[in-house]
Amino acid sequence: MSIFTRLSVTILTLSVALYASLTYASSTDSVPNAPTTYPAGKLGEMVKLGEAILNNTDTHPLTKHLVGNKLTCVNCHLPNQNGKPGAGKGMSTLIGTATVFPAWSKRQGTIQSLQDRIDNCFMRSMDGIRPIIDKKASMAMVAYVTWLSTGLPIKMNPKATISPYNFDKYVKGKKKFARLQKKATHSNYLNGKKVFQAKCASCHQMNGAGVAGTFPPLWGKNSKGEWLSYNTGAGMSKLNKAAVWVQSNMPLGQGGTLTNQEAADVVLYFDAQPRADFILKDHLFPKSKMGFYNTEVTTEHDSVRSNFKAFGLDIDTIRGDHVIK
Ligand code: HEC
Ligand code: HEC
């Protein structure tokens, strides 16, 4: 073999390896398509029920009493072109999620099942009450989310309860945004407000309340005094996680168009607005009713103030007022 042949073989091998590492669950294009046929019989009915719940969480008869705000799962786990919730290919796709369980959850301090993970969203993103494990609503959602991973290999995750198609991107993105957000000042907040006005408010409205049934709310209360959106325990209330999600998914249909600074600042703006504190015990049924709750962590209290403090930021300085208690 001549030196040139050997060199080109090496280059070829290197590029194959590079290609493999790029395509293995780390680029948006590599997220597989959702299945198109349902399982037969009662199982298929359960999958369809789960799909309906993910689409209409706050109004569905099996879950509306468990939801404390005006959101549905599909508002953050975006649909694919066939309208399948969570099957969109941006950040927080639910494709591949079922393949990682049982998985380690740092937040709960235990090894979690997919059902645990889904049910915990009700306490935080949905500002509601954790469903009872194995009851119909919980089983239906886990059936649907499992169905989304049909045909994908098991890939247990020792680090986090998160799909392989989200994991690397979240880890890298969270670091990137934390670096920017830790340096934030009041002028980043003002820039975030400008970005919000220019690129978000046409749908979500300048007061963050959205348009009922069409554009979901981002913060604040309605005229009845009810909180509209996720609470301060939700992933979306953490500045760096939210920035990764927003840069990938928003403005709707134009994911990937915000610069790092725009995404960091627009999140700094909307996560600095009023939303419900997260006090863990307020989101559980009484002990006699709640069933098994798989956790080592039994107290948690997050606020807008503590979420900013986690990045070394003082909410009053960032906002330039004293609106947040
Ligand atoms: C306000 C936005 C929001 C809503 C509403 C929401 N989620 Fe999530 N969800 C997220 C974000 C952001 C993450 C990832 C970050 C994290 O781990 O906190 C996530 C993570 C998850 C995961 C972990 C798997 C993975 O691959 O990331 C599951 C499962 C999940 N959500 C299910 C649901 C279900 C079911 C509902 C409705 C009951 C729901 N979520 C409602 C924002 C939301
Ligand atoms: C063209 C309308 C439109 C624009 C512009 C838009 N969004 Fe959205 N946004 C939506 C819709 C619709 C959803 C819910 C998607 C679904 O249910 O399929 C959503 C969901 C969200 C969510 C998660 C759900 C919630 O209410 O918390 C966040 C956060 C969000 N958008 C932030 C932004 C930000 C920040 C911008 C500007 C950079 C933006 N959006 C621009 C329409 C829009």
C-alpha cells in the first residue's frame, strides 16, 4: 500500500467515525420518525387515549382535575407534521424517551420509571397534582410515549431521565447558555424584552397570557386570579434549559433562527415574570391517596428569585424594580 493509499484509507476511516459520531443521536435530522400504525386491540386504544391526553391535558376528563394551569403536554413537546404530540424533532422530542428507562434522576434521587417521569411533569410544568401510578390516565400516557419509540433499541441512561436524542444537545446547550446567563445585567433584560416584542408577542401577547386555545401562555394570571403557565419547579423555569428549548423550537416554525444572545436574553425576560412558586408538598395527593411516590427528595421550594439566584443573579437588579416578592 503506498503512503497515499494508506493516507486516504485513514482519512476515510476517520470521516466514517466522525460521521457515525455526528449521526448517533446528536443531530436533529437523526431523530427517527414516529410510527404510523397503532398496536391492535385494547393496547391500541390505550395508546390513542394517551395521545388525546397529551394533546388536551388541561381539558381531558381523565386529567383536567390534575392540571393547575392552561397548558397541555404538546405545547412544549411539539407535534410532527401528522399532529402526533411529542413526535416533533426539535428539543424535547419524546421520540427515544422510552428507551432510556429505568434511569437515574438526580432531581428525585432515585431510579425512575417512565411513568414516574411523566407523572412528575404534572407537579411542575402543569402546576398540578401528581397522578396516581398505574391509574388509567397514567397508563395511557406511558403507553403513548412508549409507542413513540417503537423499534428503537434500549439505551438505559445512568445520568438522566432524558431521550438520547435530547441528552447531548441539552448537556452542551445548558453549559453554553449558563456561561452567557451568569453574566447577565439589566441591559440583557431590556434586550430580552425587545426580542420578545419583535419575535414572540404577536402570538404569546405582550402580557404573556397568549390566546386561549391557540397560543399558550408564558406567565402571569388570568382575570379570575388563576396562574396560567408552568411553575418555578419546571424545566422551562430554569434559565439555561429554557434557552436550549427556545432556540430549538421558537419562534414557531422558525426554530434555530435566534442567536445565542437573543435566546439567552428572551428567556431572561420571560422567566423573570411572575409565576407560581413550586412547593413540592402542595402538588401531591394526601398520603392515604397518593399511592407509591418514588422519591428520596421530599421537600423543595423554588421561586423566580431562587431560580435567578442559581445563576448568581439578583432578580431585582435584573428587572430594575421590586415586582417579584
Ligand atoms: C412548559 C413546558 C412543558 C410542558 C407543558 C410539559 N413538559 Fe415535559 N419537559 C419539558 C422540558 C423543558 C423537558 C426537558 C428538561 C427537563 O428534564 O426538565 C421535559 C421533559 C419531559 C420528559 C423527559 C424525557 C425527555 O426525553 O426529555 C418527559 C417524559 C416529559 N417531559 C413528558 C411530559 C408530559 C407527558 C407532559 C404533559 C403531562 C409534559 N411533559 C408537559 C417541558 C414541558
Ligand atoms: C407564530 C406564533 C408563535 C410565535 C411567533 C412564537 N411562539 Fe412560542 N409557541 C407558539 C405555539 C403555537 C406554541 C405551542 C405549540 C403547540 O402546542 O403545538 C408555543 C409554545 C411556546 C412555549 C412553551 C409553552 C408555554 O406556553 O410555556 C414557549 C416557552 C414559547 N412558545 C416561547 C416563545 C418565544 C420565546 C418566542 C419568541 C422568540 C415564541 N415563543 C414565538 C406560537 C408562537
